[in-house]
Amino acid sequence: MFVVMQLEDIWKKNEDYLFDEIFKTADKKDGRVVGVRHFTANTCTCKICQAHR
């Protein structure tokens, strides 16, 4: 849970350089990120949602 909270803090503070370093290590399946999710509307265009589609 601690890691999730830290990642959320980094994302909300717009620390893109740090978020990108962590996000590139997220689990992937068939080229799609599955290890980090953003549960929101299907219209969201954030990095997390784009990588999951």
C-alpha cells in the first residue's frame, strides 16, 4: 500500500521525470501495462490509462 501512495503523490505533484522512471518498470502483458491502473472513466487520457488501452 505504501508504494501505491507514494506513486500517487509523485503523479499528483507532476513529477514526470520520477513517475516515468517508476512507471517504465510496471508489469506488462502483450505490450500493455497491467501493473499500474487508474480506475476512472474510459475517457481519461492520462499516461496510465493510455498505456493500459
